[in-house]
Amino acid sequence: MTCSALSKEFSSVHIITRKRLNEFIEKHPDACNGLTHWYKLLKNNSFSNFIQLKKLIGSVDQVGNKTVFNIGGNKYRLIAAIHYNRGKVYIRAILTHNEYDQNKWK
């Protein structure tokens, strides 16, 4: 099962990879709306640093060299490595809040 809203669109931001989003949604279908919202925000906007990203998405934090997004009303966490200069977002992990709290992403 995939979330149909996660289709390819032209953008200056390249998200690598949508496959991780779709795999997580298969396990957690209730994450579809939150991940779709996150995906569209990043694909339809431009940002060249963390400050601009924080203005776009208030529920984001910098943890070491990773960027952590709260998804679905803080139910899930998406961890990404963002290369602002190249416009690339590498999804490193998507976790439940409980998995994140157990440091399963480090």
C-alpha cells in the first residue's frame, strides 16, 4: 500500500528517497497525512539554511548533523541529513516517537 499523494513533482529540493516514506506508510498508514504534508512542504518551497527551514516548519530541530522533524502531531520523527547547498534531503530514518526516545536512530 502506498500513499498516492507522494508522487514525483518538479522541485528545486530533491528528497532521497520517497521509498522510505512509502515503506513507513505501509507499516503505519496513519502517518500518510503527516508525511504527505511534510513532503509537499519541502518539495514546494525553497530554503538555503536551517533558519529558513525553521521558519517554514516550526517543528524541526537540529540534532548534531541531522535534522529531526516532528510528524503527525509529534507521533513520528523523521530524521534527515540536509545538504542545503545542493538542495538535497536524505531521509535517514522515520521512527515512532517511542523508537526515537530509545535512540534507535543513532
